[in-house]
Amino acid sequence: MPMYRGWFVVLQFAELLATPD
């Protein structure tokens, strides 16, 4: 499994948490 795949998921998750609800 490519390493960048995991990093992309981490970035997406961080953005989700950073998004004001």
C-alpha cells in the first residue's frame, strides 16, 4: 500500500476536524 495514500487520508481527516461546524 502506497505511503502517500495513508498521508492523504490523514490530511483529509485533519481538514474535516478543522472545518467549523
